[in-house]
Amino acid sequence: MPELPEVEIVKRGLQSKIVGKKIRDVEIINVKLFQGDKGLVEGSSIESIERRAKMIIVNSTGDYLLLIHLKMTGQLIYDTCRGDKTDRVFGGHPSADWVADLPNKFTHVIFNFTDGGVLYFNDLRQFGYIKLIKKDDLGIVKAIKELGPEPYDERLTPEYLMSVFAKRPRVKIKQLLLDQTVIAGVGNIYADESLFCAGISPLRVAKDITRVEIVKLIDCIIKVIDFALENGGSSENTFVHVDGGKGSMQNFFKVYRQTGLKCPNGCGRITRIVVGGRGTHYCPICQK
């Protein structure tokens, strides 16, 4: 699933392409992936695009917004003209839809703009969704209100994490990092990379993490996310950004999917284990 850096990059790309465009109509092919009355956004213009955790928020000039979650295989594909692939922009799961004729069997929602542009929402496995939400109600939507602070949020302080850890003392640190109610936007890739940066074993439980280690972990999370953004995100299996290109962050992974390779610190070899049902990569020598 795309994590914070990948979704942020899709958001930025779409900002440059569809902000200001007026929605002529919305075609809903798969009703289970679009929740709401499409008529509430038809005729409105795209005012802005934001991101919260791993979700994209498309604000219209009306009273409603679109909450989009790409999940594992979701895609947002924009063509300046229907049937014309020459100026296509694309973000999400890197399937052949980058060059395919659209719509196709994986196209579930189509936004037609008054200038002839088209935005397709495709999803191979149909785990993603688009929800139409009244702007004033966004804060009470479960998927939003339960999110913890993001890496750049000033609320993400050592004191905050210490209070969370005190309430869940026996939970492993890797599991806590993946919990979106604790820190929003961090997934499996960046949890592994951040723990390696901080020198903390993913097997450590919350009660054993010191304040000094928490300070370092927060700093490492931000550094890892910053570096991922600089490198266009990771194209590890499930992501390309809106110009169809792949990110290069996967070329700089220290531990994630590096099983058996020598630790970058030169002390041991990267090991793969399972923590909380998730594949986890770390160096058992330098991550204590």
C-alpha cells in the first residue's frame, strides 16, 4: 500500500493538473466504490487537493469534498482528452493501465471535466474507495478522526509517544508504528527504515523504550520520510507517481526487503521476521 510519501507525491501531481477544473459529470461504474450522491459535486470546480495520512482529499467549490483511498491497487489516471493517451498522468499501482485504452474493466469511477479532461479511478482488487463527504463533517468521519498525528505534526512529541507507550506497555514498537491512531501515514516500509535509523529492534516492547530513544525515533521518522519525498517515493511493487515514472527510494532501502544482505553499518546481515503479522526487516546486531 502506498504510504505517506507516495500519496503526497500523487497529491502534488494532481494539484498541478486538475485544480481549477470544473466537473461536468461523474460516471459511476462500480457503485460499491463510490459512496454518496454524485450530483452534489457535479457542476462544482476542484478547489484544492490535500492529503491526510494515506488518503487524498479533493475539495470542491461546493459544500462537499471527495475522500479517496487508493489502498493496495488503486489508481488515479488523468487524460487531457478522453481517448488521448499522449499527455496522460498517472499515480498509484503500476499496472499496464499506464498505457492502456481507458476506460477498461478496472475503471470504476470517471470524472469528466468541462474542458474535456478526464480523471479515472481504477482499482484491480477493488479495495480502494471514493467517499463524498460534507466539508463540515470531515472531522467526524471515522477514517479521519481516529488518526494520530503525522510525522510533521507539532503534536508528535516525545511526551505524546511516552503517554501512548505507557497505555500499551507490552505492545511491540513495530506494531505501534503501524497503528495509524498512533502515527498517521507510516506503513511497513518506513517503519522498518525508521527503526533501523534509530537503532531500535522492532521486537522491543513499548515499556522498554526510553525517552532518549523516542526523541531519536521521531527524528528518524522525519528524516526517512523527507528522504523518500526527495527520491519520489518508493516504487516497491505498488506505486508510480503521476507522470508515470517510478520513485527511486527503493534504491536506498537500508533494511526493507534487504534480507540476507550485509548491514549498512557493517555489523551483521539483515534478517526478516514477522511482527504483528507483517514482514519485518532489521539488523539483529545493531538494532537493540
